[in-house]
Amino acid sequence: MMIFVYILAIFLLLALNFSKKKNFFKYAIFNRKGYQELRKTILTYGYNYDIKTHLFSTAFFLCALYFLCYQFEVRIETYLLLALISLFMLPHIIIWLLFHSYQEKIFNSFTMFLQTFIAVFKLNPKTYPSLCECEKVCEGEIHILILKMKERLMEEGNVEAALKILSDYQPHFIVHNLITLVATIEKHGGSFSEGLDLIQDDIDDWIEDIYSFKKNQVSTKNKMMGLCLLSIGIAFLSKNMLAEISFNTNSDIYQLSILIFLSSLLFTLFMAHRIFSKSWFEKEETL
């Protein structure tokens, strides 16, 4: 019966791999281009990921899985099947963790740029000098974004066209309100401090809401991990109780039960980190 289960599980993995997305094993270590694809993806987030780190992470995870399987007296073929599943999951978990850090960095840089721009624009209500001041304190993608806005502003002399680059990069309603107000001030002048103060308050609320939401996500992930550890502890106690009544742990029913249990743990680990695959910029708040 277990052989049938193994064959069925492998066929399911292969079927998923040859589905429309065809990326089930894209980053797996046994894929000829798996490491290159993984490193290429991670490099887009601004992090270096060498082969030694990749091999160490994979080996450590597989050793931890083997230790767990050894404690539950799992057959070697069951371990190999779980290891195959793990080799798919681990690269995605690594990507999501680094993507989460990358998104936090981008969100902080972007909101800092908006706050700096508003503060400088209050003192001198001109877009170009404000962008020049922001250029001194911003780095990475935001720095390149500022350079593009300055270049278009110098070429066309149109504030709305230059700031459209900002809205194209992040079409958030707060960004749209800021661009509309700045363009109006540049064109007509007049009193503007109150409007900029309101937008600044909106940015502060935006930052507070996002960090509160992300904190809840991390808390949810930690709770899921804690429940996994608790379930392992309960299962191990149950296994010891079976040993006291001389239950045969090599039987198919025990091996199948442990396979389902450990597969569920791996799936829970995978889904616990999947929440980090979402952008910090909510699509519901974009225009």
C-alpha cells in the first residue's frame, strides 16, 4: 500500500510541475538551473546569495527533517519523499523572507521621500529644488526615481508630467493627492500649508496601519510555527505510548499516518511564510 502512496505522491508532484505555471521545481537544488534562477530572483531584491549559503541552508533543513523522521522511525523511502517536497518548499520560503525585507526597505524609503519632499516643499514651494534636496537623502530605487523626475522636469518643464513618474511607480491615492496639490501650487500659488499638513497626516497613518498589519502577519506566522512544534510534541508522546504496547511502527498504517502528519507540517510551514509574498503596497489602496 505504501508503494502505491509513494508513486501517487510523485505523480502528483510531477503533474503540478507540468501545470500551467511550470515552476514547481524551478528553484529546486536538483534542477540544473535551480540555483541560478534562485540567485537571479534574490539579486533583484538587492541581496547576494552565494552557493555556499544555499548548500548550507538546504543541508541544514534536510538534516533537521531527517532528525525528525528518525525520532518517529520513518522509513527511508518516506524520508526521501518528504525531502523531495522540502527541496521545493525551501527556496520559496527563502525568497519570501528576503522579499519581505526588500519590501520593508522600499516602503520605508518611499514614505521617507514623501515626508522629506513635503517638508522641503513647505519651505520653498518649488518642485525642482525639493527634488534636489530629496536626492541627497534617498538611495536605491527611489534615488533613480528622483533622477528621472528631475530629468523630465528639465526637458519638458511640466510639473505634472514629471510627477506622473511618481504616480506610475506607486499609484496610491495619497501620492495622487500630493501630486495634484503640488501641481496646483506650482501653477496658481496661494495658501497650501493646511493641505500639505493633511497629506502628511495621511502618510503617518499609512505607515502606522501598514506596520500594524505586518506585525499581525508576523504574529500569525509565529503562532502557526508554535502550533507545529506543539503538534510534534504531542505526536512524539503518542508514539512513545504506542511503543509501550509494542505497536509495530514499521506497519503501513503507522508509516502512512506519519507521512500525512509530516506532510501537513511542511505544508503549514510553507503557508505560514507565504504571507510574506505580498507587497507592502496594498492594491486596494491604489487608483
